Amino acid sequence: MGSRHIEEQLASLHRQYIE
């Protein structure tokens, strides 16, 4: 349905959070 796309966006957000 599109959960993969959401996971990719979540990873991008996590990356910014970690930085």
C-alpha cells in the first residue's frame, strides 16, 4: 500500500534527529 515509502521518510527524519 505504501508502507515502504513511509519507512524511507521516517529514516530521513531520524537522520536529521540524530544529527
